[in-house]
Amino acid sequence: MTTFSLCMIVKNEEDVLGRCLDSVDGLFDEIIIVDTGSDDKTKEIAGRYTDKVFDFPWIDNFAAARNFSFAKATMQYCMWLDADDILLPEDRAGLLAFKLNMPADIDVVMLKYVTAFDQQGNPSFAFFRERILRNCPLAQWKGAVHEAIEGFGKIIYSELKVVHKKLHPSDPQRNLQIFEKQIAAGEKLNPRETFYYGRELYYHGRYEQGAALLQEYADNGLGWRENLIESCRFLAYCYYSLDKPNLALRALWQSFSFDLPRAEVCCEIGKHFLNRQSYDKAIFWYEQALDCRRQDQSGAFVSPDAYGYLPHIQLCLCYDKLGNNEKARFHNEKAGEFKPQDPSYLYNRAYFAGLSTIS
């Protein structure tokens, strides 16, 4: 049977670490927990689950800490989790079955990472991550922040998922500070780091600087395709925040130069025209979103709503504004097929029922 090491880096995670480890009980042949400077009960809790708890001084470098955790692993494969991740019961059972029957030639297993949910508890944001990796020198983390391992050997994709369940926010300044520490030290950011630095600038309201960096990044076209596409969305957000909507729209269109249109981008363009009461143009772009094919295995950040619910509910609004109640009602019902308990769908349904009563 294939053997797995669970490798984790933690710091001050006393409120979630037990929850995470309980959710994976019985799956792993060893558990490696690397503490990067906790001053709460994290290490005490870790010690209840494993005797392999190690200290690693925090040096503002996630890759260094993760590589240390992998270096301590002795099993055939390493799987990583964060302390605020969990496996749902069905995924725990699925992973155990996968482990028992895992082909020997697999090097990397990509699992879905669900990081956000809607009001009904449905995943609203997910993407694939390299989650289970052969324990070998090629499994090396890179990147001080938003660290990743480059794919190698035989890679497979699984629909099993890891769920990210935060109980409290991370330090909002941490990632930005790490990037700016690198820059101050004279380090040149690689394309991946440049994208994430630009995104942090947007998050921190530094729109002019973020727009300049992301525009240069998109224009150069150097980097991973999905990051380039996503950079156009954040570039647009910067321009909207700077009250430059025409530049924002141009940024969204620029994403089409990197690959086929993504529904997420088409919905953003639809929103642009909807907000300006250009309903015919908005309808065009929301319909384009419905024609887009999800490409989860591309590694893209996927918003499932953009591939069904969101364009339908917005088409309902657009057609209602144009006085076409038949099409508005049709799209509301289509939206309801994706989210039958959604408040917007139910409100619209009652609204159309009222129109029928009046007529």
C-alpha cells in the first residue's frame, strides 16, 4: 500500500489545528508538523497527534518552511495542509480509497481547493492545487509567499477536495510586507510574484501603483497564462477604483489575448455595461459567459457561479429592465436550477408571480 506523510507548517493555530487533524484521522502513515513560532497551545495540540513536531524559525519565507517540513517526511508521498483546512467526510473516505489503490507511477496529484462558499454553503471559489507529491528532490517549494511546486512527472487530477475553513483572518499586512522586504533587499520578483504583488497593492488601496505594475505585467505577457488572465481582472479593479472605467474595460478585453474567454471575465464585462444601463450590451456578454467552458484543470481560479447562476440572474434583470418579462422569467428559472434556495431567485419568482396576478 502507498504510504503518505502529512506535512504542515503552523503558527498560533490552537483554535483550528485539532479540527484539521481530526478530519484526516487514520489517513496518514506519519504526521509532520513544523511550528514557526507559536506562543499559544499549538505545539501542545500537535503533540497529541504526532511525536514529529519540529521548530523552524520564521524568516518571511513560506517555501523555506514547507521545504523543511517535506525534508522531515519519510513516506513515499507528501501531502500538505494548512491548519485551517479540513477534509469533509466524503473526501476523507475518497482519499483513503485512492491511497489504497494508487498507481505506483503517479508523481503529483492535483486536488480541488475550495476557499469560499455562498450563503447556501455551495462552493463559490475553487481551484486545483498540487496536493500530493512524490517524496523526491523535485518536490521543492518556491516563492516566499504564494509558494508553489512546479509540476513534474505524471500528474493526475482528482475531484476530491480540500476545504479551507478560516475562523479568523490572516495578518492583512503579511504578504505585502514580505514582497516589499524582497524588493528592498534588491531581489527581482519573478512573474508569478509580480502578479501576486500587484494583487496585494490592489487589496491595500494602492491603485495607481497596482495599475502600473499589473499593466506592465499584462503587456509583457511573461508568466503563467492563468495569472495573466487574472491580472487583467485586478487591473480592471484598479482602474475602476481610479474612476477610469474605459481603461478598466480595455483591461478586461486584454485577457482575451491570452486564451479563450473565461466566464468570470465575461460577467465582469456584462456588469460594466449593466451598471451603465446598456442592457443590450450587457445581455451580449452575459450570454457569452453561458457559452464559456469551465477549465478547472487549467489551474484557473474558478468562480462556479459565473458558469450558470450569475449570468442567468443578471440576464433576468437586464430583460426585465427592457420590459421583456418572458425572457426575464425564463432566465430567473434557469438561475433557480443552479440555486433553488437563493434569495434573489426566490424574490424574482415572487415578483413575476405578482405581475401575473396583476395582468
